[in-house]
Amino acid sequence: MTRSFRTSLVGTTCVVGACLGGCLERTVTITSEPEGAIVWMNDTEVGRTPLKTGFIYFGEYDVRLRKEGYEPVSTHRTAKAPIAEVAPVDIFTTAWPGRVKTDIKWHFDLIPVQPAGEQELIDRARELQALVPEAPESSAPAKP
């Protein structure tokens, strides 16, 4: 093989590989207990749990969940890239003629909201309990 032929073969292979490049499918599956919470990722509403939605980049995401009767959740989650999508391997993954799927799973446990006034009642009961003196222990047997 001549040098120019090899060069053109490699160039043609790269062009054909780029044209036949596969598909990168990136999704995140979000679940919650209980189900039915509204989810926002980076201030964009994406639906109610359980849900599966696509994403473009790996990295940090602001995630918020809200469901009536439960404390709202506001947190950060990381979409970590699998080895197939880390440089320099990602060059070959992108050129791969098949489909490459990445699905990240995030789960959230929601905490029920305490009814208004319940905590104040509990605090007051503890204050009153602290005011009651403890009964001294008696060495005399109790009368039947």
C-alpha cells in the first residue's frame, strides 16, 4: 500500500464512521415514595414521578420535588458519565454505529408534613413533664 492510499483510506473510514455514527441516548429515571410528586430539573418542570426524561450533559443538576401533604425537596444530584462517555473513549462511542444508552436512576423519599399545631402541643407536653417532680422511691411495701 502506498502512503497516499493509506491516508485516503483512513480519511474515508473516518468520514464514513462519522456519517454512520450511532445514537447516544441519555436518560434519567426519577422515582419517589410516594409517587406523584412534581419534579423540576434546573428550574424546568419535567413531570410527575415515576418518570424518565432525557438530558444533554453529565454534571450537576438542581432537582426539586413537591407533593401536597409532604415536605418539598430541593437538592443537587450528579449525573456521572459512564466510562464509555469519558474522553478519549467517547470519540469511539460517538462513532459507534449502534445505540449507546445511559440511564441514571434517582430516588427520593418524601417526608409527610406535620399538621399545624402538633409540634407545639408536643413541646408543651415536654415542658409540663419537666415541671412534675419525680416521686421519691419508698422502701415501704405498697398497701394492697
